[in-house]
Amino acid sequence: MRPRLLRSTRQIPNRIYARAAALVAVVVVAVVVLVVTADAPTTKFPFSSFGGAGVSGTSAAPVTADSSRASGEGTVASRSYLELAEAGIEQTSGWWDGSAGWFYDRLGSNPNRAQVTLWGSNGMFEAVDEIAIADPTAKTKAAVETFARGEQRYWNPNLEPVPGYSPQVGEQSSSQPTWYDDNAWIGIAFLDAYRATANHTYVTDAERAFAFIAAGGWDAKQGGGMWWSTEHQWLSGEALAAASDLAARLYQTTNQAEYLTDAETYIGWANKNLLTPQGVYLPVASTPFPYLIEPDSYVDRGRTGAPGTQMCMEGSGICKADSTEVTPCKTGSESCKPGTLVIVTCAARADGCKPGSTISGPAAANGNCSDGGKNCQPSQPTRGGASFNPTGPGTGAATASPVAAADTPASAGPMPHDGEGAIVAAMTALCQATGQQSWCTEADQRARNDITWLAPFADGPQYDSVLVRGLLALYSANHDARLYDFAVKLAGLITKHAQTSPNVYPRGWDARAVPSTPYGSLRTDAGSIGVFADLATLTPPSHAAMRAADGAASGRVPNGPA
């Protein structure tokens, strides 16, 4: 028998051969593409389809709960804020570096085109978290997971005494200068990522951040206080407040008693050492009035205002020739009350400044010159933003609208607004976790004081947005419509003043450049977007409650813009 011959390719009909060949070619190309691109960085912004359609971002009018229905954890009444937040996040594609798969610190061309720092990315992380909390869909949760993976790259396993999150991606040195407040903020954002996704990995991430803070930040040797960074320059109220919030939130999440102990310890120390009679906190605790002698490293970090003419404490050893030297009054001084300052040496060329003149308060920037001292240049604030007058609410802040407050010139102030907001949030979390109403009562008082004394809200969106978040955390617990109303009016300022193109917010809420922050910084834009995202998570008050809040005579929440 003749052996059976295999069919040659010539026996296959031409059209069938052509189709088969084409199919094989497609498969081969697909395999090659997968192999080549498997490890390649993405060149597409990962949230490019995140925003809602047709959002102009031109208004943020409050819609109250009377006409709402359920949608996620929020309501249709919050949908306008959700859309604003989503559209804002979509527009952050302008910061996206496709080759690195992460974000630039600033928009546009600049000499460094540096990647965003841990601190600079935090506001966007929070905004993405809050969007997913407000609208828990597969897409929004995936956005949280994507962003969280980016944030995890800041982890430095070599830091001492224990690992922590470094300021930049890829920094792995054991001696890398690292900030304790940055670790607290990232820990809080990871806890919000857990709220959004139920992924317990993020609780572990937050616990690791707190372990770094507790191991090296708390100054147990000298009786307490939180160091600003691993270089231990000074004790920072902002770092202490952020750590308090993280500890309180960790206790709320894990029910582990050590976190409660830490939160109570930190807040107790702040109340004893930093709390002013006005109910707001001092920024640092190295001297009776430490914000007057912040070292240059604090200024150079880009988180404070320009040094300008500084007021220095007598004998501090860092006063420059054009500085004004001051000393605090002693208890029992007949000429001034304890806590005020007396000019010891006038600044160079300050012809109208008289030695022995008193400053009206520990942070009164225009009080360091005597009456009529036209040639005396007042001390410049070490960071822009807050107005704090210890003899009365700043520039009518208790009754003025946010617009008026934001247009008021800034003077030297108390603790940065993110720290003040973190304290309110920490107390609220402890109230909710322990059931002790005293914590809510104290949070309520701190919120009243913050709104009364901290105007104008012009520290910068990256700071003020955290204060707004703290106020709204309290609103979620006590349902005080005045807190919600205040946040809504600030949101109106954002869309009116901060926006330069649809859904892009590079300016401050007063339409001015953000103090001590390069124009186009991601942290500025994300801070404003975060206010919308926070409002999106909440059920608004009723129409009646909003009307009562708007007309409240207590001064706790300013009147809205005209």
C-alpha cells in the first residue's frame, strides 16, 4: 500500500490560507507587544476617564438634603461636588509624567521637573480616597488602588531607628532627612484608602507610618513634644497634631489600646504646652514664642513665607543686622502683661522704632513699631496666611464673609491650618471611638475658635483644606449645619478665585499666589479639589438648617459672599 501523503499547503484554498496567515500574524504581533510592554512604564494618565461628563467647574452652589436621594455614601445633593472633584482629578493629567508613571511637582516647564514629594502628593491621595468613599464604584476604587501603589514607593526600609516614608520616591539612605508630619499625613490617607476599598493592606501601611513617628518623633527624653524631622531641629505643633489624628484614627480602626493612649498623650501635651487663651495652638514649642526664631532650614523647605525682617528673641544668637530683637515681658512687669513682647534693639534704618516699645501680642506683626514709626518695617510672617490677633478676632473674622477674610492681608500666625484641622479631626475620632462626649465638646470648641481666630483662610489650599476636612469630620458627628455652611462658602471661593482654567486650581482661595509655594504646584490644586471631595462624602443639612446657619449670630461661621 502506498503511504498516505501529507497535504501540502498548495492544497489549501487561497482565501482560507490568507485568513489563517493573517490570524497567525495578529497573534504573533500581540505576543511581541505584550512581551515588549510588560514592564514598560505607562504613558497614559491612569484617571483620564475618571471625571464626570459636562462639568464646567464654574459654581459650587449648595444643594440641601430636602431634594436628595441615596447615591453611594453621599446623596444627589452632594453630586455637584462629586462631579467637581472628579473633573478636577481628571485635569491633574497636566502633572502626569508618563515615563516615570508618577506626577511632577509642578505644572509646565521648569528647570527641575522634579517628581512630586510625599507631602506634595498627599492632597491628591486624599481627594481620590474621598471620591471613592462618596461614590464607591469599581472605577473609583481602582483609582485609589492605583494611587496607593504610587504612594507605597516612598517607603524607605533603611531609615533609622525604624523604617518610614521618605520625602522622595527612591530615597533609601538610612540617614535621609525625613519629616514626621509627612508620615502622619500619609498614614491618615492610607486609612482613608482603607475606608474606600476595605483593603486591609492600607491599615498596615498606616501602622508602619505611625511606628516610625512613635519611635523617633516623640521626645520622651525631655518630657514630650513631637520633633519636626529626623534632624530634631525643634518640636513641631503641626507634626504633633498630625500624629494625634493618625493615632486617634488608628484606634478607631483597630481598637488597639496603645493608639488611644498615644492620642490622649499627644493631645494632652499640646493642650498644656501649645494651646493659647484664644483656643488655637502655637506652631512650635522650643521657646515661649518660637515662631519668632525659626531657623533658615524651616524657611528654605518652601513651607513658610520669606524671611524678610525677622523678630528674634534676645540672646538667640541668630539675629541678623536688619532684625528686630525682642524679649518677652516677665511675670509681674508693671509696664506690660506677661506674654507680650518688648523691643530691645530696633532694626537697622528703623528710624521710628523706639526701644522699649511693646508689641500688642505675641503674633501681632504690625505691633513691633511705635505709633508714628513710618520708617519702621514690621516683622514679616514666617509663613503666610493666618491672621491671629490675641486681643480680638482677626479683622472681623467672626462676622465677615470668607471673601472679606480672604482679602485681608496676612500676618504672622499660630500653628499651620492643617495642624489645627488635624486636632479637631483627632478629637472627633476619639469621641466616636470611645463614646466620650467630652471629646466632641472639645472638638466643637476648637472648631469655634478656629473659625473665629484663623481668618483669612489663606495659608494655602494644601493647609486650609485639611482644616476644612477637620471641620467636616466634626459635622459628620454633630450635624451642625454651620460647619457645613462654612465649608460650602469656602468651596464657592475656590471656584470663583482659585480656578484659572476649567477644573484647574493653581491659585489661593483669595485669588492670590499661594504663600511660599511655587505656582502650579500639585499640592495647591489638589488641596482645592479635596474640599469638593470632602463635601461629596456628606449628606447636606436641610434647607431650614442651612438658612439658620447662614444667619447665625454666634460668629462661628462667617456670612456667605454677596
